Amino acid sequence: MRRGTLRAILLGDAQAGRVVPPSGHTAHLTLFVAGAMAFLAVFALALSLAAGRLADRWAGELARSATLRIAAPVEQRAEQTEAALRILRQTPGIAQARALSAEEQAALLAPWFGPDLPLESLPVPQLIEITAAGPGYDTAGLRLRLAAEVPGAVLDDHTRWRRPLVQSANSLRRLGWVSILLIGGATAAMITLAANAALAANAQVIAVLRLVGARDIYIAGAFVRRFTLRALIGAGIGVALGMAGVMLLPAASEEGGFLTGLGFRGAGWLWPLLVPPLGALVAFGATWAAARRRLKELS
């Protein structure tokens, strides 16, 4: 589309705007569709951004933590635990290594075996909590040294269950963006139907305008401007309601896990403000295509 043509469509004049009726079912349909889709887009955007934060947090936290399990005979467990702690403290990239107390291990097992688990009478391995620093440590080299000096040590860097969690969070993020694309497509389809209905209802007016010398771009511009404005207003209302709904969502908490903290954070609150202009752009393209196609059919 040429720049002059686009400018003529956007600016137009007051007389051209009278081609499209200011009220009726097409106006209500366009406002409702734009508002409802913008409302849903805000929540899809919130889900996508929250899933991204969750994936980054899980990846970061689990990458910095690991567990060393000392599965040695009871008489050798204390000696191997001390040897393992010494090796861990000497390993570059490890910020902290701490052996869990009997009370802490009992608390970890309590959800499965109850609070009165007699650890002293069971072959429960000693657990050592490892916290990495900076870029991390050489996992393969550490495993080799532990295998040589602490035969009962088993290093678990959480890779096996860290990867599925991060992949699931990333899948949720992609699902949010796909939902936004589907919302945009549905908005374009509904506005196209409304524009076609308005054009069909004004077929006689269009014919009269052509008789008096009006060009198709003049007629199409009237429909494009009116439907674009309706979509902008409806999307603005939908975004305002959506942002209010997101503000009412529960804040992030450890008790709620990933089911909380699904709202926007910081500069993320600016993202929904892009929805109304994008909705207006979708309405502009859909109405322009529908108007050009319909006017050709009425020729």
C-alpha cells in the first residue's frame, strides 16, 4: 500500500465517516470482540511471562544446587562424610558444602514415612547439601575424585529431574505466545465478518457514492477508520479489565508454588499496553482486505 493511500485512509474526512452507521450490531460486535480478545490476550501474556520467569528461576536454582549421598556402612559413614566434605571444600566452584543433620533428614522423609521415623535403626544414607558459586564446578572431575577417595559417595546434580521441569515451564511459555497468535487470528476473522456485514448492509449507499464519483479507496477508508477506532476502544477497555484481573491474582509465595505469582512484574506491566494498538492494527488490515474484496464484488 502506498504512503499516500495509507494517509488518505487514516485521515479521511467527516463526510466519508457517514458511510458506516455509527451504531448497530456491527459496532457492538466489533467492540465486544476486541474487548474480549484483548482481555484474554492479557492473561495469555501474563501466563507466558510468568512461565518464562519460572523456567529461569528453576534452571538457576537447580543448577546451583546438588546433593551428595554417602551410602556407606554405618561404621564408615562418618569417616567418608568428613572426606567428602574436605574434597567438596577444596573443589573450585563450590560455595558451600554442608552435611544435613539427623533432624533435617527426618524432616525430608516425614511426608512419606511420618514424623516418628527412627533413622538410627534404618540404613538411611548421609546427605550433603552442595551450593555452587559463579559458573559452577567440574561435575565429571568431581565424580572421578569422589569415586577414588570416597567409594560410598553418589553425586546427584539434579539434572535428571531439572530438565523436565524447565522444559515444562518453557512449553507453557510457548503455549502463551501461541494463544496470543490464535487470539489475533480470531479477532481478525470476527472483524472481517462484521465489516462484510456492514458493507452488505450499505450496498445501496455504496452504489450511490459511486454514481456521484466516489472512488473505492474513499469508501473503503470510511469503513477502515470506523472499525479500527472501534477495535482500539474495545481493546483498550479489555486491557484495562484484564490488567485489573491480573492485579487480583495471588502474589508469589512458597506455599502456593508455581500457581501463584502469575501476574506481571516491573516493566512487564508495559507489555499489555501494546495490545490495543496491535488490535487496532489487526482491525485495520482485516477491514481493508474485506472492504477491497467486497467492493470488487459489488462492482
